Amino acid sequence: MIRLAWRYLWSSPLTTALNLLLLTLGLAAVTFVLRASAQVEAGLKRDLAGIDLVVGAKGSPMQIMLAGVFHLDAPTGNIPLATLDLLKAQPLVAQAVPLSLGDSFRGYRIAGTTPDYMDLYGAKISLGAVWAKPMQAVLGAEVARTSGLKVGDHFAGSHGLASGGGAHDEHQFEVVGVLAESGSVLDRLVLTDLASVWEVHEDHHTAHDEDEPKEITLALVRYRSPLAAAMLPRWVNAQDGLQSAAPALETARLMRLVGAGTEVLRGFGVVLLAAAGLSVWVALLHAVRARQGDLAMLRMLGAPAHRVATLITLEALLLAGLATVLGLAAGHGLVAGLERLLAERQSLRLGPLGFSDAEWLVPLLAAGLALLAAAWPAWRAYRLDVTTLLQAPR
Amino acid sequence: MLGWQGLMHLYAGADKPIRYADFALPAGQHLLLRGASGSGKSTLLALLAGLLRVQQGELEVVGAELAKLGPRALDAWRGATLGVVPQRLHLSEALTVAENLALPALAAGQGADPARAAELLTALDIAELAARRPHQLSVGQAQRVALARALMRRPRLLLADEPSASLDDEHTLHMLALLLDAAEREGCTLVIASHDGRVIEALSARDDVAEFVLRGKLPTGAPALPTGNRTTYWSDEGTA
């Protein structure tokens, strides 16, 4: 039966190919939207790593969050190192980790911090060890891979967060460790001691600046209790020159912004699927009409009406099955392309590849669409007047 | 084995029913159904094939009283008992000859029987056509394939509807010979529905063919076609 349905399906190769293309494109668009949203969300969640609040210089909370958590934007400025102690002294704060940004190495950011930062992500050292003194660095897995640097090698950072800034050749970092690949933002960071950043930038400061208090760029805070979410941001924002950003809120806002584009793409996929469904419906209706003789002959040969109707439904389901495989493959291919593009731009790393729960909707959607498109043609086949077979040709 | 009594059929919207004179096919005989277009021939064929429900009267075909069979049972009975060579052959263009011959088994929800297909193709002298598509066949070849398809499940009744349509004289005689040979070889009863004078003429010499004539719209007193040595049954009440 399946073989017969398959042969019938491809007896009109052009129509079938067109329907297959339409269905595949629609399902690929839906797959891409489902997969990409899931992976972006997983990627964002993974990089949040339990960070409840980012504290930076006055400015846009979104910018602070993007700079402090995802390392995608420039920070709003620096804040006094004393802020860190101030935050640590707050009873609602479980942990406050400093982050000092300003330099980069081949486009990868150099982040001055403490080993606590690695603990936030549960990162493991795969080679070497954590820095023990300033100007020692631990490379993220991607940085090590693309730069080819090994433990014991030396390198100099360049000024600014993008590649192409002036080099700090006189301040050489020594690679003392390489992090195991975690799929998180740490993979594309160079981690070093907080003091390294101050040391590198001493030359940029004038003599009278030496007495000025040390600065950091951001503080990453973990709350001690949920109560902190209501109180701490307000307290931070009330401090002179400080701005808080709650990553969970800002990420949700970001997803809403991205969501508009996602909705457009999803709508496009739905329109494509509707067109495909209509096209399959027309094709099946035409097939039932064109193959009236064949189907009537099957009935004449003893096939019950439901078997003939099943044959038509099977054609639609086979088409849907094929389109599902191709659509899922195309959708995953597009996501893989997006991931490569983001990796090349040293942007957000998407979540791990594989099937997301929502993707099971794709075959269900295809099967539903096939059944819907086949319902009326199958009913026509079911109700076929077999006696026409015994009438003279007109 | 094949016969009817008080048989009539009324189509929805028609003002009067088609009535068929009582008939019983003598044992060992084949049957020629004769009648012009509109005489009720197609309706009788559909009734014989179990495609139309018996509304009134009794109809016995190969030992089965069709009026007593439900739709499912009728389908199964038709598949197992009846072989049909329709006027339009309806060979599926999407399939090869061999695959067309697998359709009867598929219709019955059974596995294909390639050995039986090969046997029939050989018997009908078209073994080399198994892999061809219907559009690659001549009319004569296509008719043989249709006959092979009809014989696949070893029917007890072989029904041929206007088998000479669009055939020249030579092919008409050849087709009739094929049908009669096949019926003899397979041991089944042959029912030929035709209004073709050549078919009627050709069968007139045979004493194993009974004839049932549906008068239908033929004007009263129209000259009867030669009947030879056949047993002829006239359905005087037949009307469309």
C-alpha cells in the first residue's frame, strides 16, 4: 500500500516536487524559529550562570548586562573598587565578583577578575593552573584553539575591546592555564588577575593619578535571598554613579526585542505551510479526479472504500514525512549556519545542538497539515462511484 | 449459479425502474448480455458485480445471494470471485505491467503473487512486457494485460464489458478467443456485455453461450439480430 502510494505520489513529479519544496520551506522556517529561539535562550541562560545583578557605572542597564554577562557591548564606564567591598558588606549579597575590562587579544576580551568568576560558571582548567600573580593569564578554550597559544607562551593585549587597538607590547601576559570548553562566554575570554589590568594601564595614567583609588568595570552579584531582588537594585541605583542591571529582566527584554523578528519569521513559516497545505489539497483533489479510473478499479478489484481513502491519505502523509525530514535538516542547517556566523563574529554562543522539545511539533504539524489536506480528497475517494467504470467512455 | 428473479433497479430521480426478466444461466454456459446504450446493460453489470445494491428481487451470482451481503462482504466477495475487464481498461499509468497485476492482491490486503503474474503473462504471450508502462503497450497488449489482471485471483466469474470497443475486426475476434480460452483454462464462467454485431455474430456459432437480450429503448419490432444456435432470453420489460 505504501509502495503504491509512493508510486502514485511520484507519478506527477513536478507537482510533487513543488509541494515538497513548499512544505519543506515552511517546515524549515518553523524548525529554524523553534531551534534558534531555544538555542539562543539556552545560550543566554547558560551565560547568566546564576548572576543575579550586574553593577556598573551609570548608564543603560541593557548595555551593562550585555557588557558584563555576555561580553557583547562596551561597558558604561568604571566604578570604584570600593564599591565591591560596599556590595560584599550588604547582608543580601551572597557573592560579588569584580570584572575589569578594557583590553582585548585578537578580538577576545581580556577580563581582570578573581578565580570566583570561573567558579560562577563551574569552569575547569584543562591545562596548567589558575593565575597566581598579575600578568598571568588563563585562556578560554576558543581563544586557545584559535590563537594556538600554549601554557608558557607570552602575548600582549591591545587597547580597547575590539581588535585593532594600540598594542601593549611592553606588558606581556604569560599563559599559565587553559580552560576546558564549557560552551559558555568563558570560552572566548582571556582571564587574568584584576591587578593585571591596573598594571597594563598604569602607563596611561599621569603621575597624580597614581594616588587615585583603583577602579573596576563591573561587579557581578549573586543574591543571598530572593528578597534582594526587590531591595538591592534600588539601593544600588540610589548610590552616586552606580547603575544596576538585573540580567534576568534585561534578557527577557532582549528576547522580547528579538521575539518580534522571530514572530515575523514564524508568520512567514505559517504562511508557507498554509500555501503548501492548499497546494497539496489541490494536488490530491486533482489526483483523485485524474485517477478516478485507477481508484474505481481498485474498488472493483475488491478494495474496501476505506482502503482507497487510506491510499490518498498515505500519499499526503508520505509527502509530509519527506518534507519533515528535509525541513528539519534544512532548519538545523540554518541554525548551524547561524551558530558559525555568531562564532565568527565572536558573539553569543548558542546552546548545544540536538533536538529541542518544541521540535517534535514539526512532524506533528506536518502530519496534521497532511491529514487536513487529504481529508476532503480522501472522502471523495471513499465516496467514489465505481459504477462509472462500467459506463461507456464519453 | 447465475440468475435473477424479480430483479429491478430504480435510480434516484428516475420516474420508473429498470426491470429485468427472470433468468437463470444453464450450467456450463457462458453468457452474452446484449443491449443498446440505455437498455440497462450497465446497471445489470453493476448489479452482477455487486457495485449496486439489489433493491428488489433476488440475484444469485456464483452461489452468493448478493442482496444478503453487506458492503464489506460484497467488497471481499467481488475481489475473490469476480474478474473484470472493463471497456476502458484502467491500467494504472503510474505502475508497470507487473505492478498492475499486483493490484488485485493489494486491493484484498494480501501480498503480491509474482508467480501467478508470470504464469498469466506467459499464458497470454506477453511475458516480455512485465516491466513496461501501459502507455508503452499496443491496444491489443493492453487488453491482454487487463485480462491477466482480471484473472490474477482465479475468479469464478469473468466479466468483460464491451471487449471489442475500438478494436478492428481481426482484434475483436482475437480478443473473444482470448476471453473464451482464458475462461476454459481457468474454469470460470464468462459474461460478455456487448452490443457489437461482430461479437454477437462470432458467438452465434457456439452452443456454450447463452444470450440475454435487454430491449431497453430499442423500438418495438426492431429486427432481431441473428441468434444462431444460442439459447436467447428476452427481457421484454427492460427499460431505462
